[in-house]
Amino acid sequence: MKLHLTIFYLSLSVLFFGSPLTAQNTKNVTAQLKYPVTPKIEVKDTLWGTVYKDNYRWLESMKDPKVISWFKQQAQLSDAVMNTISGRDELIAEWRKLKELQPPAFSYDYEAAGRYFYFIKFPEDKVSKVYYREGLYGVDKLLFDPLNHIPGKTLSVRSINPSSDGKKLLIAYSEQGLEVFTLQIIDVDTKQMLPDTILGSAGAGDWSADNNSFLYGWLRSTDNMDPNSYLNAKQKLHKLGAEVKTDTDFFSNESYPKLNIDPGVFPTVQMSKYATQYIFAGEITVQRELKEYYAPINQFYSNNIQWKTLCETNDMLLEIQFFDNKIFATTNKNATNLQLVATDAENPNWDNAEIIVPEKSMRLVNFNRCKDFILINYTDGISNSIVKYNPKTKKTTNIKLPFKGFIYFKRIATQSNNFLFGITSWNKPFTELLFNADTDTFSASPFTKPPQYPESYRNLVVEEVEVKGHDGVMVPLSIIYKKDLKRDGSNVCILEGYGAYGYSYTPYFNAELNSLAAKGAVIAIAHVRGGGEKGKSWHLAGYKNTKPNTWKDFISCAEYLIDKGFTNKEKLAGTGTSAGGVLITRAITERPDLFAAAVCNVGMGNPMRSEFYASGPTNIPEFGTVKDSLDTKSLYEMDGMQHVVDGVKYPAVMCVGGWNDPRVVVWDPGKFLAAIQNFSSSGKPALMKVNYDNGHFTEDSEVTWANFADQYAFMMWQCGHPDFQPK
């Protein structure tokens, strides 16, 4: 088999390149590529009086052998080409070496009855293992190693949830990035698995108050290619020792038809450690505004729970926390930057809620409570500040932080005033500290230790600017580069953006991208409309019919980088991931002259069809539906595939798809790639990278590195960086 592969790759190298490459003929390499044949089989959809054509609808039939073969051929071609590019393997080797320098990484800390449960990923580990300790400063004890659980399989633990007595741990794990999980329970004292096993779950939920049962997500199908798998999902209740087939439909449209839960909504159930007298349920989509219900805890095992409405989406609540007899919440209502409000827990009235902390010029990111206080997190779009609120005195105080950057925090334990703070920025590695809310002091974290990076990673400069958009609106742009960088237009630049769901592209130390900055590349992050950097209004300015602002902002940022001498058109690459696929595919179809290369990473390139795959219906609140006339026009404008024009000189393109991805099914970026291969006249490469051991993402370090090394090497190669050229 190895011999056959060797001959195959040697044959491809002759087929692609014909003769040894020189600097002169490198540009013409990809004109010789022979892509898999992609027939154009036209399908016409007449929607609201307009005919929309789709040449690649046949690629959506993921069970068809012809489609499976097409993706395999594309994957082989992509792998063969990238195997000839220098610098790619060196990137992976450098990232491995960086990881070896780092202390063990802790994550997902949970406390129950004085026991702390968490993940640890040692430098030599592919995936995280599950540990626990007795007390905050106890000894780490291994509970679950996913690599040794099933011989020959690389598993990854997605979530853990301890029972309130700390004696049992519910774990959810999967294989190869699948978002369909196996649930099992570990007896913490004996480290033995209980016999209860649930296959094909959407994820683990909370334990019952008596610790004798737990909730979990149920799907109609475990096939991520099945467009109906997420429709009419349920939250089921499993009692320990019972047969799975007897599990109760705890919360769904089927069990509570009077609630009229939409088939595309994912139902969820939660228990609160600060409001143990209630059960909570909700309806989840990508819309951030909550729709929640609650009921008395004594109805937990009832077959007819009397759900009451806690909040509707038009209350515009984003987070909820209980404190004594009040419910605290962040809200967008009458506050584009959010404000903190509260109402009575027994009879909530959000229309007349008390304003606890009014809206500020900075955007309220989130809040969390501990035993006696509430911490509120604000951002100016780049750096965060923290305010402490005392519900008993109603006083607020500002917390003095060790250094500027993006901040996350989580409470250590329910009956504690300690928090874990994580602080990072574009050029400062993630640092975790212990914060005592009684004294407002920071100390070393009992978990993650300070990271270590070479000198070249500590010599990166960050410049925060605002760029005038196409309509005069100022768009934030973060630029990362070496101290001695010359602004003469000669630098390779990678510009990244997202712009969806109201989520902000927050600063964090990306070691992989910063390794390119250390090699002289400019890394830029465009904070485009559709995100949340400037509050709710910023989200709505890149949403449905205003979505074109998202890619137009990206284009404006690209033009700024060129005008200011950071790069030029021949050295600029753009990339977008997931919903950022809309941004990058429309940026290069609107301004193909502006970019040398583009990567659409597990990205949406065909939004007009996105509601028809597994998780698609949950995205309707953000992008719209073809069942609505105005939404259809907006979806067409977002659709990169629909805007690929025959004969246009498009930049080099790499589309990336995860074979096990239910969020953006592989045919979505695949259809955009097919259109580029068939229509682009530039002669630049158009490659489809297919990750067969991945979903939307994976925790496996080696798989992740191989994935991003190809993407970065592709962009660096096409932008002419000397370290990334054909061998």
C-alpha cells in the first residue's frame, strides 16, 4: 500500500508540475491541475417569483457513491498538492515544540461537595483526560483516559457533570469530532463505570436533586448527514439502573404540545445550584435572547409538569442568575450595550424590572455570581474591565486587573467567593489567576500555571485601529506583527473575520497564527458588523437584509491594510470559519481582485440551502428562511456559490469540510468550491480539503495541527512567502 501511494504522489507531482519548479514557473503550477470532473446539473427553484439556479444540488446526496467518490478525489488532490509545499510540516513541528514547553492545561472545572473535577491536557497528550482532586489544593487523580477506554479508538470527552454529592461523574465522549455522544457514569470512589450507557446522545444534561437520575439530549437520528436528525429533539430523563428504552420524554413538543415548540428548536433542561426549588427548561436556537420556563422542583418526577413562562425572546434577556428571592439578568431591551436588571423570582415581571446597573458606554459581556457577590464583565471591544456588585448593599466597585486584555471568569464553588480569572490578549499568552471577591486580590491559580513561549513570540506588536467602512461607519481592526516590520507593502498578510450571531471576535493569544507573525507575516482581525463588538446594534447591522455590511467591512479592512503599506493585493489572504464562510466567499466574489488567496474553513458557502441540513433549522433566526420572501432575497445576497461568475479571475481558494460536521455539512463549502473550479479563469488553485477524522472541530491536537497547517501553508504559499513554496 505504501508503494502504491508513493507512486501515486510521484505521478501527481509530474502531472501537476511537469518539471522542477523555479521562482518563475511557480505561479503557473496550478494552471496544470486536473480537477475531478464536476458536472453542472442545473436545478431551478422558483421562490417568490424569482428563479434561482443551482448547478451542484447533486452534491447534497451524501449517500450517493458518485458524491462520496467526488469528495475523496478532491481530498486526495488537496493532500497531494499540499504535500509538495515546504513549510507546512515545519509548522506542525514548531507547534509540537511549543506545546512541549507549556505546563499542563486545565479546563472545565466543576465543584461538588468539596471535590473538584476538570480536564487536564499534558503536552504529550492528543486529547484531555478527566481528573479530580479533594479540595482546591488536593492531588490530581486520574478518573478517565479517553485513549484507553476503547482500544484502537481516539475518543474525546466533550463534557463532564458531577452529581451534587460528588460521588458520580457523568461524561459525554465522542470519536473523530462527531457531535453525537456516548454517555457513561463513573463511580468516583471506585473509578468503575456504572452499567448505564446511552448511545447517540446530543449531550449530557444535569443531575436530578436526589442524584438518582440525569437528563440528556435525544435526537431522531445519529447520522450527521440526515437533515431531519435535529428536528423535534427531546430532553429525556434516565434513572440509574433502568433500561434506556424506558427513559422518559421529559421536555419536548411531543410531551408538552401546548408550548408549541418549533420542530427546529432544541429543547433543554437545567438545574440551578442557587435556585434548587425550581426546574428550568428552555428553547435553544442560535438566537441569543432566551425563551425559558420554570416549575416547582416537587414536580420533577411528574408526567405533567406545570411549566410557567420565565421569559420570552421579546424580553431580550441574554443571561439569568438567581440571588436570594430575585432573578438577575442582562438585557438588550432599551440598552444596546446591555444592562443588568432584576425582578421577583416568584412572579417575574421583566417589563417593570429594576435596573441594577444601567447601560454604560462599554458593552456588558456577561456576569456571574458567587456566594455573596456578582461580577460584571465589560468590554470596549478589545479589553475588558470588571465591576463587583454587592446585592445586599447595592454598591458597585471596580476591580483593578493585573494587565489589560480579554477576560473570562468562573466561580470556583457555589458556596465560595473565589473565582478563576483567565486573562489573555493578541500578544499575551493566556494566564489564569485566582481572585478572592472578599478582598479583591489576585493570586496564583491552583490549576493552570503560567505559559512559556520563545522570545520571538514575545516581540509582537498589536495595533488597534478603526477603518472607515463603505458607508462611513468606523470598523475596528486588530493588527499583529513583528516589532521591526517595514510598511512597504511587501509583507504577507492574513486577514480573518467572522461577523455573525452577535458574537465578538475577542482578543486571545493564538500560538498557531502568531507563529506566522513571528515569521514576518501580518495577522489582522476585522471586527465586522454582524458581530457584537459594539453591542446589539452592531449585530443587527450585519444581519439578514443588512448582512452585506459584514463582507463590505471586511473589504474595507483589506483596503486599509494595503493603503497603509502592511501588504499588497498579491500578498493578501482572507479567511473565515463557519458562519465566517459567508464573509469570505462573498468578499472574494465581490472583490476577486483584492485577494491573492482565500480559505473557507468549515464555512457557509451556500446559505440558501443551509436550512436543509441537520442543524440548519436552528440557524433560521440568524440568517432567515426561503419560506419568507424578504429572507430569501437576503439569503441570496449572502450566498457565495450563487455569486460565482464564469470567466472571472478568482483568487486561490481552499475550502475545508469536516466529514462528521453537522453544523456546516461538508457539501456546503464543497458546492462553493465546485463553482470556483468550474468557473475561475485565474489558473490559481481551488482545493477542497476534507477532514475525514473531524467534525466542525476536534480536540485531537494532531488532527487540528494538520488541518490548520494546510490552511496556513496554502495562504503563505499563494502570497509568495519564501518559506512556503513547492519543494
